Amino acid sequence: MDTLSRNELVGFINDTLVLQYTKVEQMCTGAAYCQMLHMLWPDKVPVKKVKFNAKLEHAYIDNWKVLQDAFKKLRIEKDVPIQRLVKGRFQDNFEFLQWFYKFFTINDSGDHDSYDAVAYRGGAGGGAPPPAAAAVTRSPVKRAPVKKSAPVPVSNVKRSGSNQNSAELKRLQGEVTDLNSAIEGLEKERDFYFSKLRDIEVVCQDKEGDDLYTEFVANIIEILYATEDGFGPAEDEAGEVVGEPDIIDDDEQEEY
């Protein structure tokens, strides 16, 4: 069986599932694999559990676990490197897609003309998944002020009537869009993990003074507030360290 190029593989996925993916890396959500396996064995894949609009790594992992469970039911012995695949790197996803294409082609009877891929996923997932994690709605927490990264300007690109300049302009505009999307995704992912660390900090503070957890809490707090060369706790506008608990001396404690 011939090995397809990246573009041919993406085209195969789009044609089979009526999708609009543009690159191999977008297969990292695992949703497309789940649906293609559902086409072959509908009773083995609980397609309603698949998160077709997944935007965060933990949601991608849920999809891959659905695929893994289906593999077990079908006794398909294939290692699925979930932790590498969900990172969206090209090589890992390209290798797995090559294997899956051969696997699907061998097992496909072609008897799924009536399979409505769009209907099975409730009309979701028709476009390419976002490049990074989406925001998580949580209670506001105190954090260091972060300067918003400004979109890369394109006003200095010289326009001309030539086709060459027009193509170059479109290419640069595409790069700007990708960069802005990446920046936005990184900021959302940063906020997500900051909120997790803040939750851990709150739990530790609640357990302070409890003899049963004293050493354990102290070790976690030490890790949370540890610094490295060139990187330390952020400070707010007043110069106070953000995230450090307020320290009350003995005299003040007696007043309470």
C-alpha cells in the first residue's frame, strides 16, 4: 500500500468525515479517529462521548481514551502515545495518521454511503480545531499584571498591483493570524494553569496549623514559592509579591 503525503492524508480525512482540516496537527484532538472507527464498528464506539469541539488538552485526552477503549473491545493491539499526540506536534500525529489510514483502508468494506458524519457529531467539529486551549471560567484571582501582546502590524507591508506582491501580502497576513491565535491560546493556557496552582495554594492555606498535614503542606508551599535564576515571583504595582501569603507575627496573632 502506497504511503500518502500529508496533504493527501488530510484530504482523505476531510472527504470521509466532511471536515475542513488544513493540517495533520489538527488530528491531535482524537475526535476524527473516534468517528472513523465508529463508521466501521458503530456498536463499539460511544460516539456521543466524543468531544468534537474540544479545545483543551484534557478534553483531547478524553477523546483518545474513547478510542483506546474501542481498540480494547475490538482487540486491536496498537500503542496510542496519547501524551505525545495531544501536544499537536506534526511528526507524532503524522506517524499515527499514516498507520490509521492503512488500518482503516484494510478494514473498510465501503458500505457506509448512508453514514451521515455531520449528523452523528451534531453538526459540530466541521471546522479546524483551535490551536490552543480555551479560557476557563473561574472566580477572579489575584495575579501579576501582564502586558497584552499587541498584534503584529501589517500596515508596513508595501502593496502593489503585481500578483507576486499580492501573494506575499496574503502569506504575511496568514502568518500574522497564526501568531495572534498562538498568543491568545498561550495566554488562555497560562490562566488555566495559574488557576490550578491557586487552588492548590488555597487548599494548603486551609490546612496550615493542622499537625497532621504540617510537613506535607510545608513541602508543597516550598515548591510553589521556589524561585530560579532569572525567574522569581511577580510583583504588583505596589512592589508586593503576588501569591505570597500574608505573614502575621506573634503580637498581631494574639490580637486576633
